[in-house]
Amino acid sequence: NAGVTQTPKFRILKIGQSMTLQCTQDMNHNYMYWYRQDPGMGLKLIYYSVGAGITDKGEVPNGYNVSRSTTEDFPLRLELAAPSQTSVYFCASSITQGSWQPTTEAFFGQGTRLTVV
Amino acid sequence: QQQVKQSPQSLIVQKGGISIINCAYENTAFDYFPWYQQFPGKGPALLIAIRPDVSEKKEGRFTISFNKSAKQFSLHIMDSQPGDSATYFCAASRGYSTLTFGKGTMLLVSP
């Protein structure tokens, strides 16, 4: 089992460029998440998805877009890169049986370190 | 508004000592309190978690203490080892909602 796989691991973007961070999981988890991690700031939720075709904003969604066409994949799109988007991005997934079931363990990918110059 | 406050930001402990990291939360509806461990260059991984129906949970050298009335929970690492040097995050969630993370604590265990 590969778990949660993110690509690329590192990327340097110029201001105004666009890119897609890829995330795929092979655990058949229904929930998937994108977090950004900045030094001393913890993990902030960008977007999440509770299943294919369903996405919702997290705490810091501005400047990002997501889609979830399959259970396995949850790409994060940056349309016009800005220096404020320099960060480490983590994708995660978890399984929840239904609205009556509590949150379970979230599995994280290895991260993508993005620098916008 | 920060819903989960974590302290200290950094911590240095001698090998064999006890590491203690504290978290306080504001939302009384939270019902799941995990701790994640993150090594440099890696993603966070679940270390141990507790639900509010118990006051303590122990797994090996790691213990969560939970104080519902004070809205606080803490991670204790007994007999700390250099291999425990990492960043630790507390988190909380309600029902099936997403996790809210603390800002993290960088732990260094000196040999």
C-alpha cells in the first residue's frame, strides 16, 4: 500500500504562474484534505472533500481551487501564484462511515515544498 | 480565532527525561483529541488520540491526559529518547468535522 502520494516533492514557481499539486490515495478513503504548513503556524486547512464530486472550503481557500472527480485523486490548483503561497502543502485522507460516525485517523502524504519567487 | 492553543513552541529535554506538551481548546463540542508527530521532511502521523469519556490514555511511553472541565489536554513522553525529536501537533474535532490543529511544538531530546 502506497497510502497518500503527492507530486511533485519540490517546485519553484514564478509570480503569476499556475500549477497543480497532485494527490492520490489507495486506501479507498472518502475524506480528503489539503493543508498548508508555515513555520510556527501549524497546519491550516485549505479545502476538503467528503467524496467524489463534493468539495468545500477550509480556513484559507483564497488563491486555490480543487476538484474531486474520483475517490482516489484530489488535485490542488494554484491559478496565479503569489509569494504568500510559498509553503509546504500536505494532502491527507481519512475514512468516515457517515455523519453519525466520529472523525478517525488522517493519513498524510510526504508534502510538496513550493516556493514562489 | 485560534480554537486550539498549544504550548510551548519549542522544548529541549535531556535523554531519559519527561517531555510535556500542553493544549487548550475553546469549543466544548470537540469530542476527538489526537496528537500527531512529524519528522523533518515527512508528513504528520498519528501518535495517540483520546475521546473525552476517559481522562487518560497510555500507549507505551506516550500518555494523553485529558481535563474536560479545564478544556485542556496534554501529551507526556516518558523516558524521552533522541529519536523522539520531532514536531508535535495537538488537534481537535467535533463529530465528523475536520481537524483543527495547534501550532506545533518542536521537541529536541539531547543525548
